[in-house]
Amino acid sequence: MTKYVGILTAGGDTPGLNSAIRAIGKTALGMGMNVIGFRDGFHGLVGDRTMRLDGETLSGILTIGGTILGTSRDKPHKMLMGGQKLDMTDTMMETYRKHNLDVLVCLGGGGTLKNSYRLMQKGMNIINLPKTIDNDVAMTDVTFGFDTALGIATEAIDRLHSTAHSHHRIIVVETMGHNTGWLALGAGLAGGADVILIPEIPYNVEIVAEAIKRRYRHGRGFSIVAVSEGAMPQHIAAELQAAQAELEKAKNKEARQKAKTHIAEIEARRAHSTMYMSEQLEKLTGLESRVTILGHVQRGGTPSTVDRLLTTQLGCACVHYIKEGQYGVMVAVRGQGTTAVPIDQVVGKRKVVPLEHPWVQSARNLGTCLGDQ
């Protein structure tokens, strides 16, 4: 019997989404399946807004950034409709059944996994493909989009070296990464940053300043600091840990809300820590310090060769799982191959940088300051 496959892309746009759509679509069509795409993430399921994914639509999209389907961060159970946040999962199930779908393939990161898991519990057959430039999806070696973003961030650091050297400045380069340090650590190592600050290793700004002054005393009058957007000084990390402990111990709604408010206040200060750190470094070292926030440029444009290969491999593997009727899984990368990991084992988890990771050890061996010693 012909299988009917739906595809959507959700969360932030990521290099390689179109390549993944192409791989799924072309492989599925080659096996006699019917394929449709839903526009703008889970919102497309609510309004039944679809795009037919045939050979003509899939042609020429391999190298194009973004997603031809569009994306959004809408949550199925908290979707903004008419000024209110409503649970639209039942409406989505109606759309799913209307198109006689055998499976819905969701391309996304941690948030998408949570949202698709809710639909899975409602009765949808789901397969996830792990995408995010943050590389923080659990139980997969790597996520697609990470390699492209890593290359962009590394190139930015390369280019900033000349400005830092010419003006004898400290250049602070902030990468994305949410609450993990994969991007900053990888780009910092590849770009030869002198200081790398990541969320997994809270920093002491005085230790960072001393490392920069030590470079200056040895005739190196500039420094590059690669910092993840989620990095934080040690005192804020301690406050956040204590506040999270308060939330876990809270026994009633009022106590939980108080703890959540406290956490939100700490996170707000954490969000501005890069600018504050740059100002502190200038005062502590006597050197000019400038901040470059790379922002969304890291996830735009043409996907790298590695990401094109990865998404092609994941997309093809996804269709084989569909053919076998293996649903409720994320197609994870394992070494040179793929494996199917049950979604309920992945959802709600995050892959952080282990303190013993080879990249961390390499940084320490090179004498790169990580802000903690």
C-alpha cells in the first residue's frame, strides 16, 4: 500500500533543512510514497496549509539556506490564536487524519522534539531529524546545521584577528549556542582564540583579565575572547544553581512561582553578561575591548558540504524507517551511520560539553584560558 508522508520544519532556521527535505522527498517518491509539506511549522497543521513536495519542487533546493516550508516556534498545546494561547493538538490530529498520513516527519531541535512527542502521545506516528546549530540534542553524535555555523563563526574569528592585532585591542566574539558551548569551543579552537568561555565552565573575569595581561607582558598586545551566549560568571552560576534548587524543593504553586521569578531575574542578568564582561576587561587590563555579536548570521546561507552529506544520509535513513513502519524515533547519527532512538528517551534532555571532552583538553593543553584557572 502507498504510504503518505508529511514533513514540517520547526524552531529556528538552520542550514541543511532544504537538503533534508530534498533527501526525504526524493527517496520517498522513489519508493512510491506520497509526500506533502506543512508550512510554517506546527502552525501549518492547524490551518491545513500544505505544499506538494514533488520532483519539481524538490529540484534545486540542495544548496539553498533556510527552509522552503517556512518555520515557526509555535507550540501545539500553547498556540497563539486570536490573542489567546490554545491547545490545538486535536485540530492537528484532524489534519493528520484528513491527509491519511502514515507518519509526520519533524525536522527540529529540542523544542520540536517536545512538541512532536505531545502529538505522538495523541496518536500520531512521528519521526524526528535532529537539527540545530547549537549541537545540543541528546543521543546523537551531531546535529545538522552545526558544521555550517561552526565554519561561519570560525571565519568571523579569523577576520577579527587582523582588527584586534592592528588596534591592540581585546575583541570579544559572542557566538550562539543557547546553554551549551559547542559553537564557542569549536570556533574558538579552530580560530585560535586566546580565551574561550562556555556555559559548562563558569568563569572568573579576573582570571580572564590576568591571562590577557600575561599575553601583553609577553609582547602580544591583543587578545581574542570567544564566548558563548550562555556563558556566565561564577557568581551568577552559583545564584542560578541555588535558585534551581529552590524550584525543585518548592512544595506549592506560590513557592514554585517565586522560584521561577527569581530564575528569570538571574537569566536576565546572564543575558547581558558579555557586554558587562567586556567593560570589566577594559578596566582590569587597561586595553580597549570591543564586542562582536555574531547572532543570526551563523545560521544563514548555504549549508556546508558536511551538512549536505549529513542531511542527505539522515533523510534517506528516515525513509527506510518509514518503509519498515518504525515510528516514534529520532534518526540519530552514530559514527559513520545512523540509528533509531526512541523519542521518549531523548525528549527533555540536552547534550552539554563534557568537562573531559577532547576539545576542552586540547584548549587547556594549548594554554587557552577557559576562565576557571
